[in-house]
Amino acid sequence: MSKLIFLLLVAIGLAGCATPSSFTPQQSTITDVRARMGSPTDIRFAANGDELWEYATGPRGTETYLFRFGKDGRVKAITQLLTEEQFGKIVPNQTTKAGVRNLLGQPSNLAFLRNGNS
């Protein structure tokens, strides 16, 4: 019986976990996201003043979600950055290191090649 109660409590706990899909653009606020998701793995700002919060999740950050907040503190959009569509936006010999960073999020690690490039 105690095993059944334990499993039930675990199921209830997992059901309450926040996921990016549990937030609603134009309704959820920056305070809601911080309270339910915790601290982001990175915070930066867009040229238009939007605040961008990254949440790298999964083993070694296999999923990275970008929350875009407007000046009113409400979620404008939530984007999964590690998708084929995002990778397809990278143009060889044109997309800068900063451009790749903006498209895919903060890297989980850096590797340096013999020629000094990273």
C-alpha cells in the first residue's frame, strides 16, 4: 500500500512540473515564468528592448527554449531553438558567430580547432 501511495505522489509531483507549453503568450508574465521554471540558463536583450530568457533542458541541453518578453513583462513568444528549421537558417560563410548564438542559444561547450577557430 505504501508503494502505491509513493507512486501516486510521484505522479502528482510530475504533473505539476512546468513546461514551456504550460505558458500562454500575452497572458503569462515574467514573474510566472521565473516562479515555475526557475532561473534561466541565459538572459539577453533584443535590439527592440525585448528580454530574452533561455532555458536549456534535457541532457546536455538537447532542448533550448527561448522566452521572449515584451516591455510589459508578458510572454510574447516561446520558441524551441534546437530544430531543423533553426539550423536551416544558418548560411555557411555568412552567418556570424553571434548570429548562430542568437539562432541556437548559448552553447553547452566550446571546442577549439587547431587553426584557432571555435
